[in-house]
Amino acid sequence: MRELPIHIELEQKSGKTLYEQIYEHIREEIRKGNLLQDERLPSARFLSEYLQVSRTTVDMAYSQLVAEGYLVAKPRSGYFVGDVRELYNTGVTDARGQAEPSREAEGLGQRYDFSPNAIDMSQFPYATWKKITKNIMVDARSHMFALGEPQGDIELRRTICRYLHGSRGVNCDPEQIIIGAGNDFLLLLLEKILGRHIHVAMENPTYIRAYKIFRSFAYPISLIPMDDKGIRADQLEDSGAKLAYVMPSRQYPTGISMPIGRRMELLRWADREEDRYLIEDDYDSEFRYKGKPLPSLQASDGRGRVIYIGTFSKAIAPAIRVSYMVLPYPLLERYRRECGFFSSTVSRIDQTILNEFISDGYFERYLNKMRKLYRTKHDFLLGELREFERDFTLSGENAGLHVLLTDKRGRRENALEQAAAEADVKVYGMGAFRMEEEQAKGPAAMILGYGGLTQEAIREGISALKKVWL
């Protein structure tokens, strides 16, 4: 690391907050190539002292950059520049390998980025998190630095168990929960539990990162088309799969919520043969703005056929990197017999901090605040999109952090993306989430995320899209 890889001149009267100035400066340095992939940035503490600003200000800027994929936070190592090529080609997470480079990949970034993966960190209770951390470290005993249980600390598992039952209707015991550093680790662990060469079925379009992980296992993959109720259960039966990866509460990226009838079809499919399981990825169920929260698929499972996976990265912060998996009892026995020697990938200190954050009520209060904030942005975006109704069909609204615009005029996705890019707006085509070219044919559908944008940015970005799309 150079002595100081970023040089920022903060302006008190610029009209922008100090956190926004730091965030925008580092983002532009990365886009211009002045900060390179894997290059380490100064610690938040060092940079706050250097710039003579509060630590919270720098934390907010770094957290937003992590949320958008510009930076990667590595525990006990610091912040590093992420792979911006992957970021620009795929909208922060994944896309098809054959996708053409976008304008950002050429160093021509867009001002308004409607990423479906960005979140708003402006309301994060940094002071509370810092207080909990300080209290834990003051009271820490030797056991806090011991290896701990492979499945995760029992106190956190009990807390997660209560939270899941109250918020998602999940029926489980703490001993069924495994805590890991991100869903990637949990899927890797699941491959060790289930065994090799398991035939898996996935929705199409789907979450590309999970697809790549299953492909790395050498799992045969069947891509099952979707209708307005979710994955086609009739074609699932014909696929010959033993495992199905689904997102019933809010499918990513289509935003479809699976009704109870289709859920029962999936459970019946899983129950017809021995060793058939459903993986329920409940990635952002916390954010629903109309009607009551939908219960999990696992809540309707009376035969132990659902493997439930969730994460705190979307609800709290990407850098938290704490996910959890609820195993049915038959698989729990297999895990203990064959995989119980794997150590937990989340430090006991981080587990203790998260446990207190949830159990003391801070998490619920923060979630309530974020639901209100995101709902305000959601409603504002829908209002700005009213003029689009003649040329586009709107779907995927009332939950999550993105909506879907499907073109009625027969235009191609890459043409819409290019027109948006020329208007300084970054949008994301649905084709990047489909795995087979023949299934990518059809009306152009554009994903618009709003979680990481201010209302002013939403208004200006949509105004720019009106000029080139309508």
C-alpha cells in the first residue's frame, strides 16, 4: 500500500455532505483506473485522522462503496478495490460470461446507477454498533478468543431461531442452524453434505452467482422456465433433478412471489422421492411494502424437505457477511457425521456483536426505519415511472429493492441499455440473468434498483431515461 493512495480535498460549502464527497472521489478514482483492483485503501481510522473528519463519516463512505461493489471488505485486513470489470459487466454481482463490455468497462461510467444490489447505508446505527463492540471487548474473556462451535455460537443460533420463527414462520431448533460467512460458504458446505454430482434444477432467469457455484461442483443443472407463479413445477418433475434451488418469497431478478398453490406443488415434488430437497434462498424477505409479509416455504414443510438459507448482508450491511442455513434433521445427522469437523467461518466476536444487536432490539428498530426509507423511495420511483406505462409494463413492485420494466415496442435490451448509457444512466437487462440464449429471446426487460439512490438521483435518472426511451 502506498503511503496514501487517495488525495481528497473536502469542501465544507460544496452542497454535498463530507461522506458523499469521500464516496464520490474514491468511486471516480476507481473508475478512472487510478486505484487498481486488489489495492488496499487506508483504514477508516487513518483516513478520518488524515482528513480531519469523524470516523463515522469515513465508515459511511466505505460502506456505500462496499455495497455497490467498488470495494471489498476483508476481515482483519481492511478495504480493497474490487474487480470493477465484473462490477460493470454484471451490475455488482454476476452476469453471463458472453456479455459485451459496457461503457463503464471502457472508463466511461454513468452518473445514475440503478443497481439492484446497492443498499442505503446512510441510516446505519454506527454509534450503536461501535458501543456494542466496545462493551464486548471490554468484557471479553478468554473463551471469546477460542475456536468455538463449528455450527456457530449457540446464543446466536438461539437468537436467529427466534427471529426466523417470529418474522418468517420458520420452524426449527437452534441445533439445526449453521452460521457461515456468506451464502457461498454455506453452499460449499452443502455440497459436502449432499455429495457430488447431484442433479440440481434452477429457475430461469436466476441468481447467477448460485448458478456458477453449482456449476463449479460439476452438478448437472436443469434450467426450468417460469410463469407468473414462479418455477414451473410440471417441468421440474420432468427434469430428473434431485435438488431445486428456488426463491419463493421474491424471486431474483423477476420479483415474482410464489403463491401457496405453487409452493404446495414444490413440496409434493420433493416428497415423491427419497433424497429430494428444496433450497429456499430467502435473500431479501425483510422488505415488503404492501400486505402482510409472506411466510417462508419452510414454514409449510412438514416432512423435512426444505433447506432454508438467509443472510444479514441485505438487511444490515454487506460487510457483515453473516449468513445462516437451517438443515432438515436427516441432513443435520449427515452433516455431523461427515462435515462436523469444519470450523465456523465467522469470528466469535462478530457473532457476539450481531447477537446483541438483534437480541437487544436494535435490529428490529433499524429494519423498521429502513422499511420506511425504502418504501418512500419505492413509492417515489413508481410515481416517476407513470409516464412509462404506455411503452413499458411495470412488475416486481411492492417488495425488495428493484422493479422491472418490460418493453412493449419490441426493442432490444442492448439498445435500451446503450441509449440509457448515452444519457448517463446505468440500467440492467434481464438477459444477463438468463442462462440459455434461446430462453433469452422475448420482450426486453430492464431492472431498475433504487436502494442505493437518493430521491433526487432517482428523479434525475428517470428524467434522463424519459428522453431516450419514450
